[in-house]
Amino acid sequence: MNDKSYIFASESPRRKALIKLLDRSFVFTPSKSDEKLDRELSFEEAIMDIALQKALSVSGEYHGRLVLGADTLVVLNKDVFGKPKNEEQAYEMLSALSGETHSVITGVAMVRDGQHKLFYSKANVTFDKMSDQEIRAYIQSEEPFNKAGAYAIQGLAAKHITKIEGDYYAVMGLPLAKLYQHIKAFENNTLF
Amino acid sequence: MNDKSYIFASESPRRKALIKLLDRSFVFTPSKSDEKLDRELSFEEAIMDIALQKALSVSGEYHGRLVLGADTLVVLNKDVFGKPKNEEQAYEMLSALSGETHSVITGVAMVRDGQHKLFYSKANVTFDKMSDQEIRAYIQSEEPFNKAGAYAIQGLAAKHITKIEGDYYAVMGLPLAKLYQHIKAFENNTLF
């Protein structure tokens, strides 16, 4: 690990692939937080709080280094969709999303020792009406598992998504444009 | 080539990767049209017309088969941006897009013998302000070449893109959700 690397408390393959587009050196490490959603906060605050928990769970091991955490929420009519634990939950989530517009919010935390900066980015995503057969076929692909809201926008769900409003990369799991601006600010010593 | 394959008059690696998400069998073949933009048409009509030229340029070789063509336009303040031919043109395009919102329109043509169906899908894309150094670095990556508007939304340009409104896949070069609906209509004999 070179001294200029940043730390990313994530093991998500999607987030790892995305952050490479920022052209910086990152070290990945699993977060040790339990990712519990605080229901007393707004969705935006709650997801930034989880991102902060992730970053703080490992920052003690990396003194003086920039540590990132990120997490993503899918929200439909005030209901929060996490990762489906089984086929049944995936089916319920996808049936609910079918023909509707939902929100996706990704929160990011940037931590260095005692300092931190939080931000989020969001988008609205509209699904076409999916038939029962289409939902079942999508679940069979196994893509829904381990994904908030039971779908991957850049994967086999793409053919069912008619419209996006907002930050596409927040939907994928990491708001690249905002993160890039914040990292430049960090490098210019104007972030903290 | 099996009898159920569809034909796609495209050799774009991006379009090939996208159309695989539709879970159908496709044969790819280069189009033989000169892709000339008809300035007397609206942008939407003009790009559908080019998609049609592409499909028709090969459909004579595939009697009774469904043949697709597609093309993408980038439009900023009534100026059309095609593929940059050199660094200078890439620089001009990216400088113009910097800090602005532009439109991306993808037209699609579906042809079978004498019948055809045309449609398009579009999105507005907002770029952050990019510095001269950032534009030069992006051109050095060579990603801008061979791409309408001199950028790839899913590539190294991602960190400069703050917002999308509309069909993300139209920006990538193939409107998957609309195409999927049209292909289902074709298979149900309700398209033509």
C-alpha cells in the first residue's frame, strides 16, 4: 500500500469498478459496521449515517489517511428496500417496483482521523410494467441477490428501465461526479 | 446462424454488449450506408432516418428476417456533435459540453423485407465544468474517439457527469427498454 492510497471500506464489486474511474489509488477493506438504518432520520441522513458507520469502523486502523464509506437505499412510497434475502423477498420487491418510479439514494462518508464530510446523491428510476414471467426469469438469473431493491440497473434489469432522473452513478452505488469534486477538494486541503 | 436470430447492422462494441442484455440471438453485420444526416428533418427524424439507412443497407441479404439499425446524435444548442476526427475536434466538443446540459438521441429502425418501424429515445445529460487539464487528460485516454460527442458516459467521463434525465441507454447508444417492447411486439406479430 503506497502512502498516497485512499482507503475504501467496501467490498462491493460494483463500487470497486466505479471508483477506478476516478483515477486514484484505493485500498479496499471490508467495513465492520452492522449497517443498521436509523429510522428516526430522513432517508438521506440515514444512508449517510450508515456510510459514516462503515468508514469509522475501519478508520482507526488508518491514521492520517482518507477513508471512504458508501451505501445505497431504494425507496418506494416511504418503504425502504434493502437486499433481498431469498427469492420470495426478491419477488415482492420487483413486483412492487414494476410499473412505478422509485428513488435511489447513495450516501458517502469521507473520514480522516476525527474529521468527516458526508454527502449523498440520488435519482428517480422508472420501471416498465413487468409480467410475472419476466420477474421470475429475472430472479432466475440470480442478479437480484445482494443488490438493494433486488436489481442491477446496468445488468439484466436494463431492458425494464424506461427513465432515470438524476445521478445514474448514485443508482449504481457510487456518485462519481460528486465524489470526484470532494476528492479534489480533499487534495487541495479545502475539504476538512 | 440459426433461423431465429435477428440481424443487427452494427459493429459498435457498446451496442453489441447492450443488445446481449435482451436475451435474444443476434447476428452482427457492418452497415453499408454512408450515414449522412438529412438537415431538413428534425434531429429525431434525422437520426431515425440514418438508423433506417443502416438497416436497409443490409436487409436485402436477409429476406424474411428482422434487421435492426441504430445511431446516436449529440445535440447542444442546435449544434450536432458527431464523432471527433482528431484531438482538436475532441477538444472543441468537450469544451463546448463542459458545464452545460446537452441532449442525446438514439434512433432505431426495425426492418423486415418491405416493412419498417422507427422509434427513438433520448436523454439530457449535464456535465460538470471541466478544466482545460481535465479535458486534455480525457483526450489522452483516447476514449473520446469514435464516440458521438467525444465521450463515453459509462467510461472515464463518468466523473464529470452530474445528472441525467431520460433514457440512460439511449445515451449509451441503444434504448433497451423501448427496443425490448418493440421486439416483444414483433414476436407477437403486432409490430408490422
